[in-house]
Amino acid sequence: QVQLVESGGGLVQPGASLRLSCAASGTILSANTMRWYRQVPGKERELVASISRFGSTTYAASAKGRFTISRDNAKNTVFLQMTSLKPDDTAVYYCSIADVYWGQGTQVTVSS
């Protein structure tokens, strides 16, 4: 059974940083494309960042230059390092394995 568990969300002030983690069990992350999405109530889920099994990364325009997706194969974990956070980054963040398996989400709130 594949399970993804996100962690690392919280309430931070604008300009702060957070690192989200997505730990997997039941599968090997390095063999899959991993993605981070975010969703605000009433809006569609938005793709934030993606890392392929070959390690290539892509980012949404809103995330480029501020967010970094990475993977620790030994820990079977994917990370999303977020810097210079803005109130518009407030959302529930989800990790996904190839858009097939999903975690439960972790709330990120950016507010002064």
C-alpha cells in the first residue's frame, strides 16, 4: 500500500522560509515523477513543482526562483524548500506520485 505523508507546514510571516517534506512508503520515490501541488479553497489545485525520476525539475512561474524541489532517495522523501514566502503562497500543499497517489496535505499560511 502506497502512502505519502506531508509535513513541515505552518504559520509564518511574509519573507520567511519553510521546508515541506513528503515521506513515502510502499513505493520507491526515485523511480517516479514527484510533484508538489497547492490548493486554496474554491480554486483548482495548482502544480507548484515537479522532479522526474532522472532528477530534472520544473516549476510554476509563481514558484520559480523561490522554491526548490529535491529528493533524498535514501530517506525516500521529497522536499519543497520555500523561501521569500508571500501571502499568496497560503494554501494546502500536497505531494503526489505521478498524479496517482496523494498525501493528505499540509497547511501553509503566510500572514503578518
